[in-house]
Amino acid sequence: MITTGTAAATRVKFTKMHGAGNDFVMVSLADQDLAGVDLSRLAECLCHRHFSIGADGLILASLEQGELQMVMYNPDGSIGSVCGNGLRCFAKFAVAEGLANGPSFKVKTGGGDTTCTLHDDGSVSVDMGVAKFESGDIPAALNQEFSAGGVTLRGSTISMGNPHLVLQVDDPSAIDILSLGPAFEHHEDFPDRVNVHFVRVLNSTSVVQRTWERGAGATQACGSGACAVFAALNRRGLIDEKAEIELPGGTLLVELTDKGQIIMTGNAETVAEGELVV
């Protein structure tokens, strides 16, 4: 049981899902009222991997004036603006809950509106929009030096509606991500923190990526991060306009349209369904 203050107990239906190992607790607000629940605190509790379900985020689905809306809370209780893997899970969840009709539909997020498309093979594509190399929330940088945690690496900054720092390394698996991840996340150039990605280009269509997400820590995958990695490396001419991004939890296909939109495709799987007493 999870308790928040002294309010009367509320039963909350949930679905646990993951996209490439990036896992989420999904909750629909269409048929249950959480008005008396501290959602930030709820996210902290639900996402704790030792004392609760455990997840990289809490995702809420609702219909606001007829429009499908997704809100995501990070494990530290902060609100996330964009989550690519979460969007793929959200798309399947919304259809299962009767909130959307496939195969394609729009979703409102903290980072703007997007379109999700469900495919016959079970995969989901998300239009992640246009990568921004100059944005008010991050300094403009393309293959420049960044120093943190006692090391200096060359990196690029990109906004996918949320801020990303893409750092090239010889071997992402050899990086001390528990040390360097937070060091770069809290780099002085990023007052609102940043998502950090350590990457290696294998060839023009394949990249290996490890991620430290702001507010979540080391994760099995990061969808918006994979798009940021793709955008940075493509801008530098290191990869083609369609590439596979290999993450610890799985592989995502990312491609660039003629209009400059970035489309990300990957899996979205249901792990469990249940009910919580809050």
C-alpha cells in the first residue's frame, strides 16, 4: 500500500509497460479520479524499484476537451517534457483503453503535439519533430569540448523538446556512467540539467548508445535521446538518413524525412496490469 497524507484510500488501476527496456507505470485518468493525490509524490513512490512497482516514469493518459494528452513524471517527481519510448507505450495503452483509434493519431505532450502510428508487426512509430541545434534551454554546440568529472569529451547539444548532450567515446560500455552521467547532467552550461548520451558510431547505419537521463539516472533506453544522437551524428555526416540506434534494452530505428522530421520506430510491450491502493 502507498499512502499520501491522511486522505481516504483510492484504488488506482495501472498497466506496466516498456519500450526497449525503458519502463513505465501507465495510468488512465479517463475513468478514475486522482484529484486528491499528490502526483509528484505518487511518481516517486511507484517508480522506486525496491519498495514499489519500479519504473523509469509514471505516465498519465487523459482526454482534455476531446484531445488525447500524455503527462509524464520522472522517478524524482519532476515532470518530463518529452519521452519517446514512453510515447510508444502510451500509444498502445491509449488504444487498449479506448482513448484513441488507430492506426495513427495525435498526442499532446509537454514538448508539443506529435503523431503516433501503430504497425501490424506490433511496433510503433512516433513523429518526434525537428531537432533544434539552437535552443534557449541549451547552448549551441556541435562537436565541441565539454569537461566534467575529471574528463574532457567532444560533444554536441540538441533539443528534441528536451535538452540533450551527445558525447562520442571509444567504448560506451566502459564509461563509468554512475559517475560521469550526473557530472555532465549538472554541467554548468545546463542550469536546468541535461540528458547525457555516450555514443560510438559503428558504421553509417549503426550506433551504440548509453544514456543517463535527468531525473531518472541510467536507463535501458531513451527514445528522445536516440533521436538527438541520430540528429547530431547525421548533421556531422557520420551516419545516413536512416540508422539503428543500439541501446542496452533494445534497438530503435530512427530516420529523417524530406521535411526534416525525425521518425522513431520501436517496440512497446505490456508487462503487467493491476490495482494499487493509494
